[in-house]
Amino acid sequence: MTKQNHTAFDEEAIVKKLRDAGLRPTRQRIALARLLFAQGHRHVTAEELHREATQADMSISLATVYNTLNQFTRAGLLREVIADGSRTFYDTNMDDHFHFYSEKDGRLMDIPADQLVIDKLPPLPEGARIASIDVIVRLTDK
């Protein structure tokens, strides 16, 4: 497969992913989705994605990046992870899993769901069900 065909296939897959999520595949959404999803599972902040877009010669505002990330999150393409009061990550891994957060370097890392056991929860309020459980294990130096 040539690079041109590979690029065309990637764009077709991205357009399908956006449409399947109920989003109109605009030029900017396609470009940001390519940056987000081409590298496999990752955690990215809006500022990091904006920097990547700028380095890729995309003319896009930080506000547009934030709006797009929020649209992708609402559409179920990303998971929002608030690591601390000042940093929000967007996670491309939609499988059940948890996170380590390094306070030293501000890095978020996956913990596979089968490596953490939650064996006791309090009774749920009447009429409620668990939608998800978020666990962030904060790391610091010894």
C-alpha cells in the first residue's frame, strides 16, 4: 500500500469514526482526530494537542481544540480524566482501566482493570446504579 493510499484509508477510518459517534466530520475534527488516534492509546491535554497541531502546521485556536475535545468526550470517543485541579487529560483508551498520576512530571499512565480490585462499596442510593469507577493513584518520589 502506498503512503497516499494509507493516508486516504486513515481519513476514511477517521470520518467513519466521527460519523459513527454522531459528529459531522469537519476538516478540523478530522485533523485533530488524526493527531489523537494515530498513535494508539494516549493521554493528552488540550495544550499538548494544540502544540502538536501547531507543529503540524495546522492553523487552529486553543479554544477550538478545547471545544473539539469536549465534543469528542460527549460523543464517547474520549474519556476526560481530571488528574488535579489544574490539569485535565483526555484519554483515547475507552476500555475499563484506572490511572497512575506522577506528581513529579505530570504524567498519566494506565493501570489495566484486572490489576486493581475494588472489593467493597457502600450501598448505592435507591434508584442508582454505578456508571463507572474512576481511580487515580498519585505517585511521588520516595
